[in-house]
Amino acid sequence: MVEKIRTVKDVSCPFCGTLCDDLEIDVDIKTDLVVEVRNGCQIGTKKYFSSNPSDHRYMKPLIKVNGEHKEVSWDEALDKAADILVNAQRPLLYGFSSTECEAQSKGVELAEMLNALLDNTASVCHGPSLLAIQDVGASLATLGEIKNRADTIIFWGSNPVHAHPRHLSRYSDFIRGYFRTDGRNDRNIIVVDPRNTHTAQIADKYIKVNPSEDYELIQAIRAVLRGSELDVKEVSGVPIEDIKELVEELKSCNFGVVFFGMGLTQSLAHHRNVDTAIRLVAELNDYTKFILIPMRGHYNVAGANQVFTWNTGYAYSIDFSRGYPRYNPGEFSSVDLLLRDEVDASLIVASDPGSNFPAASVKNLFKHPLIVIEPHKTPTSVFADVILPAAIAGIECEGTAYRMDGVPLRLRKVKDAPGETLSDKEILEKLIEKVKEKMGE
Ligand code: SF4
């Protein structure tokens, strides 16, 4: 019998920071289309099907002529992109969290050559976590340890049911572990959030905190843990009796974890929230084992932080304008730079700031020449002057990515890249060559 389907097993899903590595993908041998995805959640599965050719997929390089995108050769598109970057006074290279580490490394090389600004999506998600960890360190563990040992799980300002759908079934809730043989029945799930999210609805305990008052609540928990009597009835909307009960639960568990999301990093006290959460976890280690893990969103934003740090010493918000890397979130982070209109050209790699940056910064982004390296039509790419069509890392080319707990995993290629698309790494290498030519190097 002639085989019609090729199955690729043990595939790592290139969507969210959970980086599930047990997917099985069926590809039609004749058409090279993805026809079946097993073990993926809805969003991961969708990403595999989105790799099939469609109206939204870029297959050839495009440049904008008289307001319309026109197909051109790779050479023409790269030439125009290099022109824009070389002629800019203060170019910004942004994104890099939905691509693999080798491409990220090429991005750093290009930024250094151009004396450019270099940033990744951590500056709008877990940048405050990185700042806090730089200040006070952190007690961490792998997701495997959590699966096998954790009996108390706190989701603080994160909603994995929607944002990391298989996190609960692979590592933190329903899964049976070596010491947690009864799965869900062996775990106490606590959610702290201003909203009664779907994760809160399946938790054992839901603590409703007032919006942007996480810092006060964590400080109150720390005070009660130290034996202080608080002479107020509630803190951040949570009754003192509930805080005392929570402290007893945390002290008496075997292995606790705080998974925290953007509800903590992007509420009012930003990195101070994370700073104090880290200190709470350290203090809980006087009683039991406790760790914390940021719920990273993009599948390789943790890798972007690693690769930028290996190469420059800093994880995000980097400025090369003086010929050496400088780091200052708030000054060199993309949103702030764009709000102050300090950027005169941008290269966006595997990211879509047009759909999540504040409107005033997006307006300034679109005002100046814009290049995107992107597989699909996005709210950012439609405004680009040059579109360099990319193969999707983890589907159409290999690479390395870092899971949210810092474990690197290999991404597999399951099918060929369509049309004239090239991997992000190849595109950046070719762009580097063009830029070198133009700079006379
Ligand atoms: S949970 Fe995340 S990594 Fe796992 S299949 Fe879903 S989107 Fe992919």
C-alpha cells in the first residue's frame, strides 16, 4: 500500500511558553499540507494549520509602491530593507519572541552593526520579572519537578485555561506525578486575580484581589507569615481572616509554586510586585519548599532573553547607539521610544506590535519606514514598506527554543516552507550581508 500520510512525532509546539513537546503532526505526502494535529490544544493546533497556504500567508517578498504591496525579488526587497536600516539615525529592531534562538542571535548581530536599538516582547510582558530577578534572585525549578512534587499551586494574575491551555494537564493540575499519584486530587489550586477567570472557577480557592493592589496583598501575607498582627479588617479587598488561613495553607504544604502572569507584572507596582513575590517565596522556604515561575507567553520569549543576554549582557531594552550595549528599560524599551517618537525606522521580527502596543506608539511606528519579517498578514505587516516572508520556526524549519522554566528544547521541521519563504535566520543573514555591502564593509 502506498503511504499517503507522513507522521512526525515528539514535536515541540511553537506557540506558548509551555512548549509542549509531545505533539504528533500528520502531513499529506503529496500536497505537503498539515492534515492532522494530535495532543495540541486548540491554539497550538491552529498554528500548525495556519502554516498551510492561505490568503493570509506571505509567499513572496513585497514592497510598498504607491500605497500598494507589490511582489518583488528577494534581492530587491533586501536591498530596500538594507537601505532603510543603513540610512536611519535611530533604527529599532523589535520582536524575536516567536522565532528560534539562532535567528535571535542574528538579530543581535544586525543591531550591533547598525548601532541600533534592540528589544524583544519581554518589554511589554515579563520585563518587570527580569528586573526583579536581577534585584533579588529567584527560587526556581523545572516544570518536571512541579509535575512530580508540587501539592500547592498558586496562579497569580495568570489564566492558563486560556493562555497556556495544556499547562494544567501536563505540569500543574490534573497530571499524575511521581509523588502526586492521584493527580488533581493531590493538588491544592489557588487563584489570585481581580477577575473570576475560568482558571479561578476550577480552583480549590479563589482570592479576589482589588485591581492593581497585588503589592499590598503580598506584603500583608508576608507580615502575617512573620507573625505580625495587622490592625485592619482587610487588605486589597481580602479579609484578614482569609489571609491568615492562606498563610497556614502555604506553610503546611510539601511543595508550593507561584505561577505568575501579566496580572502581576503589568499591574501598578510592576517589578516591585514580582520583587515582593520573590521575597515571599524565599520566606516560605523557612517552612517548606516553595518556588515561583513566570508564565511566559510567546513560546521563545525566554530564549530571546537568554540569547540577548549571552550576546550583550542584557535581556531586553538595549541601545547600541554608542557602539556598545547599554540597558535601560523605560528609556530603551520600544513602547517608550515610540511614544517619544525617537525611532526613525523599524525592523519587526516575528511579532505584531500593531495589535498590542498603545495606539500613540503604533501611530509613530507607522509614521516611519517599516520592515517586517513575518509569515502572515498582521495589523503591523499591512503597514510595512517591506515584507520579508518567513518560514515558520518549529513547523517549516528547525531551531532551539527555551520553555518558561528555562529548559531549552529542539524545534522540529515537519514540512517544507511554502513559496519563496526563507527561515528568519536565513533572512537575517542575507540582510546582514546587504547591510555590510552598503556600509562598505
Ligand atoms: S499549551 Fe501552549 S505549547 Fe502546549 S499545545 Fe497549547 S499552545 Fe502549544
